[in-house]
Amino acid sequence: MKDTFTGFSKVFAFTMKMTTGSASWKRTTIIFAVILFLIPFAVLTISAAVGENDGEAVFAGSLKTLFTVDETETPVDYAMLTAADPELAGISVVPCASYDEAKYKLNADPFSMMLYVTKSDGAYHTALLTGDNTEVEDGDRDRITDLFASRFYEVLVLKSGLTAEDMVKLVTPVTVNTLGPADEITEETDEFEELRQETIREMLGFILPYVTVMFLYFFVLFYGQGAAQLIVMEKTSKLMDTILVSVRPAAMIFGKFTANLCCAVIQLCTWILSLLAGFAAGLAAAGEIDPVNTPSFGEIFDMLSVLDGMFSPVSVILALLLMLSGCVLYTSLASVGGALAGKQEDLQSTNMLFTMSLVVSFMAVVFGGNLMETGQMASAPWMHFVPFTAVLITPSHVLMGNVSPLMGLVSLTLVLIFSAAILLCAGKLYKLMSFYKGNPPKLKQVISLLRTK
């Protein structure tokens, strides 16, 4: 068994050096990393800027400025009344020290009004005045008049000595429910939280399976073809005769396969880190622009923590391993195609096993895997034990808690064992096809080749 992998390290190191050192690999890695960083950063920053601008209401009417004169013993800030109406929140409220000052400014600004507040005989009196050359429309005057008539009690509360916090307590609504025993009270209290969790689970149950399936499909499709091309490379460059003298066929297959997989994982990790960095930078920038409505990383994780049974550390690690094993499985199938091909042009036919297995498994999972079911296992439980479908459907079910970690571990074990067997077959086929000339063999011929000793 030791001789079977003679030369593995040399093949692995050489393939890693050639792949990661190529200009195309570096260019692809850097370009996608920059794009994945900029997308969340730009979206979060622009959303925060737009949200902040939306929050700053600008009054589109003819009234632009309100001068206030309060000749009572306890003047207050009247801007709180205009801020209560989103359509009037953009009006500039300017307090004045005397009636004459306010009157002078009022006559100088045709788009202004004056609020004059006095007190006599124990009663408050208010007047809304316009200047001599006013251009404030009647509708705007009526709107500001109605606002002060309906909400002036808030001014009275403040003049009585109560703070804004005290006023909030006074107007806090109280809900009274007639309930039965104590256990019913507890059920009523938890009902909203359970509804919120169920809503989030349904959303994730719809999105997460499709995201994982589509990601694995395109990831495997891209890197599987790359693995096949790496394996057939020596055949087209006439180096195979020399290589097989110092390197065992299985070592050649495993070395190139492992190097290709490692390069894919390095790229993937780089892109994931860039995406997370983009989110972190975007949240930081959005927090500076709109700190009130921008959640932090901690708050986002707190939102996920309420989902009982979902996204636990064990399930996350197991799901990642299952997704990685999916790359191993389908890339090993592509290695068989590379071992059977005599030249690059043959890959289109020899990789048919890889392509058909991926497409059929994808269609079976999408149309027969009941992807949107969040409360039970897939409608076809066998999919979790067949390697080709397990790597597509089991990761999302493990993350959502629909499949136990033990079942996920069983699926992972089956996938890895099956992948190792396929790679051993690829190594044997690589050796047997060393001096084969002509069209690629048919399936029946391949089976006959594998039976030879």
C-alpha cells in the first residue's frame, strides 16, 4: 500500500505551485475577492445613506420657517410639535426673544409664520400670525393651526414641570387581557416569540437549501472540469512515459486531485473572508451614517441565536464538511474522466459520467427533495444516504436541525468512502490507459479494464 502513493508529495507540490503561480488563478482570485468585498460594502453604505435622508423629512409646502415667542414663565421648545408630523418636520423652528423681533423677521420672510404664546387670568393664549407680504398658502396655515390645536396639551404638560420621559410614561398604552390559569398566561407571553421564530425558520427553509444546492452545483461543475484537465495534461505533453517511471498512477491521481481541491478551498476561503470583511466594513460605515437603524455584528448573531436547533456550532461544522465532501466526490468523478481521456478533446465524452451524475442528482434534489420543508426530513429519506444526493441536500437540513448530527456524520462517512474508491479506480484506469490509442473506451470496456489485475 505504501508503494501505491510513491511520489504523491512531489506531484502535489508541483501541481500546487503551477496552479497558484499562474496569472489566471491569481487574477481570478483577486478580482472576485474585490467584487465580493465591494458588493455588501456598497449596498449597506448606500442603504444607510438613503435611509438617513428618508428619515430627514423635508416639508414641501410653502411654509419654511416658524418664529416662536413665548412670554409665559416657562418657555419650551416648540420644535417637538412640528417633529411629531412627518410632513411638517422639515419646518425650521426659530425661537425669538420678543414679539418685536419675531415681527421684524416675519415681515422679512414671506414664507414664514409666527407663534405667539401668552398667559393671562390663568389661561394660555396662542396666536399664529403671518407677515404683511406672506406667501404661505391657506392649506399650510390650516395644517399648522390644526397641529397646534390638537397637540398643545403636550406643551402644557412640559410647562407643568414634567420631563419628556415623564410625558412618555403618561401616554404609554396599557393592554389588559382576561386570562385563565397561570400556564395560559405563559403560553400567551411566548406566542409572539414562537411566531417570530417560525417565520424566520420558514424564510430560511425556503432560501438556504436552494443556496447550498446552487453553490455546490456550480462550484463542482467549475472545479471538476479543472481536475480532469490537470490529469490529462501529461498525456497531451507526452510526459506520461517518464512520469510513470518515478510516480505511481494512484499517487499521480491523488496528488493532482488533492492539489486542485486545495487550490479551490484557498480561493473559496479568500472569497468568504472578503465577503465577511465587506459586511463588517459596510456595517461600520453604515453605523457612522445611520447609527440608530444599523445593527451590529453582535445583534445579527443575537437574531440567529433565537432559532432553537438551527446554526449550532456542531451543525455548522458538519455542514461545511459535507459541502467539502461534495467537492471531493464530484471532483473524483471528474478525475475518472481525465484518466480515460487521451487528449483534451476527449474530455467532452469521458466526462459524461461526471456531468450526468451531477445533473441527475441536482434535478432529483430540486424536484424530489422537498427543499422547502422545514419541519421534517426530505420527502425521500434515501437521498441522505446516497452520496451523489447527500452532498447536495444534507448540509442545509443539518443546518436547519431537520437532520440529526449523527445522520449527517453517517452521510459524510459514506461520501468519503465512496470518493476514495472512485479515486483508486481513477488511478488504475490512468495506468491501464497509459498506452491506449484510439477513441475513448465505452462503459462496458471501462468495467472490463477495472476487473483486470
